[in-house]
Amino acid sequence: MKALVLDKYMELNYRDFPKPTIEANEVLIQVKACGICGSDVHGMDGSTGRRQTPLVMGHEASGEIAEIGVEVKGWHIGDRVTFDSTIYKLDDWYTRKGHYNLSDNRKVLGVSPLEYKKHGAFAEFISMPAHILYKLSDNVSFEQAAMVEPVAVAAHAVNVSKIQPGKSAVVVGAGMVGVFVVKMLQIAGANPIIAMDLDDNKLELAREFGATHTFKSTDKDVSVKIMELTKNRGADFGFEVVGISETVNLCINSLRKGGTAVLVGNLKPEVTIPLQKVVTTELSLLGSCAINGEYELVLDLLASGKISVDKMISAVAPLSEGAEWFSRLYNKESGLNKVILMP
Ligand SMILES: [Zn+2]
């Protein structure tokens, strides 16, 4: 089969690659669409240590079932599917407790830290256990389905917060996941929804996706404006979707006493936080990791038209042109959001 292979750091080749074989509990998927994730773009230079070469990356994908293992029940060849970006064991303490996103030894598709290698979906075929599959409605396209993973990351963050209708929220960072956090907050009934970013284009997108107010994070009056919008208390909830000290502090400093910050971004392994503010105003800091079953919710929202992802898709291109698109994203070409590759 053909695949887009990271042969060396910064060197992607569209070339022949061994077609995966399947185990009894697995299916073979013929990939129809796979989105380029920011983590693939950051990872291709070796800086994250999670893309040991050679590797086929890609974990935001959709396709059709091409082969079925002998033990697999309930799925048929030709079924249109998307799948979790994580392979987790069913027989795991965390999985049984309902937290498969925290399960031991889980593997992310298209990722290779030192401990494992699981080739991903920038290829004609990919194999995986059947229990991570989700069926697509006829009115959800393969390209749209390749966007479900980043939306589900946002949906998980909003689920972790347990926010209720009418509560105020700030979202710090209006990139792909941040914009979808805004959308999920709108669906959850949050009000006002205040988005902050450095980039005017991203703030405009945030408004289109449901932000009631947007501010540049460098704006000196930003804390005054947030107080004005929240009855001089500060926001009930904050969502941090960047992961550096400045933005984590901006998020925490936007909260009212007793407020809750949900930390999603993790660009840096460590940040500083205003400890005394957290302690003396009894803030809750919650981590949100990946996805814990929010695929069905997002697929239902897509199928019913309550959420639209088309605006975030900048380009759909053949997999053979993947190297060029990766380098355009690596060089941070402005206005480029999601690029989807089709094998
Ligand atoms: Zn991703």
C-alpha cells in the first residue's frame, strides 16, 4: 500500500509501505480522510520525542471497513466509520471505572514514544481493535468525520467542567480545540462566553462559533472588561487551551472566587501558577485529557446540524501531496486551519 512515512525528522515520503495485518479482535480500515493534527506538525521535527522514525502518523481519520477479524461482532465490510485516536484495553482498572482515557498502556494511533509504535492513518489502510470504532450517519462525510477527534477533545473538556446553563466562561486560546470549546459551551448554555487570543482571525472564528465577546489577550483592560461582563465577580469557569505560563495565569486571573479552571493545553511540561490566589480564593484546577467517549455526542451533533466543522477545514488534498502541506503548516502559514489528506 501507499503511505506518507516520516522516514527521518522533517522528511516525509509518500511511498510503498507494508499493509497492516489484523488480529482476531481487529478490523482493517480503508482510510478515506485523515486530518493533520498540530501534534503531528510539532512532532515531525523530533522535538516532542513522540514520533520515533520511521512512522506513519495520523490519528484524526475516517474510512470504510475492508476486513474483519474472526472474533469481531456487529460490524460489516463497507461500514463507514471513524475511530478513537487511542487504543485502550477493555481489561483495565481505569477502563472498567469509566475512564478509558486514563487507562494503563494505552496507545495513540500514529504515535511512537520509546515504549511503543502504532502506525497511523496517513496510509491506505490501518488496523485497530473493533471496540474503538464509531459508525457514521449517511449525512456525515468522511472529511467531516476526520474532524470529530478535535471536537471530541473540546467536548471532553466541557464535560469535565460540569458547567451548567447560564454560567459564565472564558476560553483562553482560540485555535482548533479552543474554537470548538466555545461551540460546546454555547451548546451547554454558558453565557457570556468570552474568548481570548493574540490573533484577530482566530477571534473572529471564535465569534462565529458562539463567543459572545472576544478580547486580544494583550489588551491591558482585559481584566476590567471581564469583571464588567461578570457582575464584577470574574468568570465562573475558565478553559485554558494553550499551555504556557502566561495563558494559564490569564485563565486563573479571570476567575471569580470559587471558580473552576479546566486545563486542556499542555505546550509546556511545567508552568507557574498564582498559588496564593488559587488557595485564598478556593479555585478548582481540573485537567482534561483527550477524549472519554465523546465521539457519539459529537457525531450526533454533526448529523443533526447542531455543529458544523466545515469552516475549520482549510484544504482537502491527496495524501501524495502530504509533505508539502506539512511544511506549510510547520511554517505557520497564516489562515491555515485543518488540512485533510485523502489516500
Ligand atoms: Zn490530534
